[in-house]
Amino acid sequence: MAYLPNKKIFFLLVFILLIFAGWFYFSGSKNGQAKDVAEQEKSPLIAAVEQTSQLDKDSDGDGLKDWEELLWKTDQNKADTDGDGTSDGEEINLDRDPLKAGPNDKISDKEDLVAQEKAIADSKQNTMTTVYARRFMEAYLTLKNQKRELTDSDKDGLVKSLMDNIKSDIKIKDSYDISNIKIIGGQKANLEKYAREIKKILVDEKPIKENVVIVFNRLLENLNDKKNADTYESDAKKILDNGEAYKQGVTKLVSVEAPDILAGYHLALINNLNGMQEAVMAMFVVASDPMKGLAGFELYRQKATVFSKSFEELKITLNAKDIFVLE
């Protein structure tokens, strides 16, 4: 039995990550785009949050949750997949193969190890999804070999551990520092000139062409729907277009001379718009690497939130100097 990883496991991890992304979607402070989505449509992420109980589902009552059935490649709607009179859950607890009729269906630790190594060696993909599929399955089998029978707490812990690992791994480092900014004095004339330039770049030319969160939600909805292939391609292109717009926006921001009292806010705008660009590029590959795409969504949410906050703080600082260009 080669347990690691297969397409069904990918779907399992994508489902778990949808819940993970959905949790972030509703936690903490939300930017304007997230609020727009909540008001305008019921997204796949919202639906996933509402379906977290699916992780506890055992459709055939054999002692294996449906997500475990995906790992063992058993039938989630059939309590005894191999039809030998022993339920799938009981066979696994007895170190027996639930896909091979007994009585000669014992699984040894050595066979498990060989199966794992073979599956890893056979896998030629190194996508984020593949990496996490391996980690999740290895953690599951290790715990299973140690405890034989896993409690609900053990299984919940596996899922939580996966989420925590993803959370710690998804980050974008700032690409720019204060040395990349052209700093000038804070005289009122300079502040007014700066405000007009920022308004032109971020408001008039508007690098955010369309709500990326809404577009990405549609992308997820049409990911495996051949009937909506044209819509998927169109939305994928919109994701790329936004990425290119962000990239151009960063270039323009870097060229602006920033008054010294606004340098910190200006740097935050540059780094977070650049981070949004990197995040949407990750979102674009969701079809080939679901985890990277969904991780990109979470990164986008983080960067967009800080970008919006920096822009608001910039306006407040300018208003305090009696400059209301950005209002």
C-alpha cells in the first residue's frame, strides 16, 4: 500500500486550508475588500467555514472519519471496503490492510516504511501542496503507529498542527528599506506636492483594478468546473492584470520624493503593495498548487490590511498639516 500522496489527499488538504483561510477571513480587522465580499456574495471561504463540522463526519460509521478514508484510500460510504467482515476502522487498529480481504492482510511496520519511502521517491512534484501532503500523511502514520487507535483529540491535533505550520510558513519579507526612498524636507510645499503625487498613483490611476478577493473567490468556484472554463481563464487573467498593476504602482511609488515626516508611511505603502503583487502571483497558480494559491490569498489579506491602514494614517498626518488632497 503506497499511502503518500495522491490527488484525494490534495483535496483533503485543500478543504482543510479553505477552513484555515476562512478563519482568517473573519478574524481580526478586515480591510474594505473583505467587507465588500461579505456584503456582496457568499464566497467558497464562507461556505467552508460553515462546513467545519465535515471534519468530524464518518459517513459509513466504520470508525474512520471521512478525511481518514481519503488517506487510507477506503470507501467513505462503505464500512467494510474489502468485504471481509471487519470494518475499515477496526482493520486499521489491528494493523490490517482495509483494502485487502483477510485473514492474511497484516501490515508490518516495515511494509509501511517501504510504502512511504516509495511514494516519496515516486513523487516528482515539489509544490507546496505536495510538501504538506507528505508532512500530513507522515505525521498521521507516525501517530497511528505510536498509539494504534487515535482519539478525536489526536485527529483534531493533527489538523491544528497542519494549520499552525502553514501559518508560520506563509510570509513575504519586505523587499525595500529606507535607503530605497528619496527623502526630502517636510515643508508644506513638499507635503502638498507629495500628496498630489500619491493621489495620482493610488487614487486616480487606481492600481487595484478590481476586487481581488471577489475575483479569487470566483476562481475557486470555477476551478474544476469545465462548463465555466472561459470564466476561469478570464478571472485568472484579471488576477495577473492586478499583479502587473501593483508592480507598476510600486515602481511609481519608489520614484516619488517622500517628505521626511512621511517616510515610514511611504515605505509601508511600497512594501505592502509589493507584497500584494507577490501574493496575487501565488493566487494565480491555485489550479496547479492549491495550497500555494490559498496561502497567497491569506498573504494578500494581510498585506492589503496593512496597506489600507498605512494609507489612512498617511491621510490623518497630512490632514493635521491642513493638507486635504487625499480626502
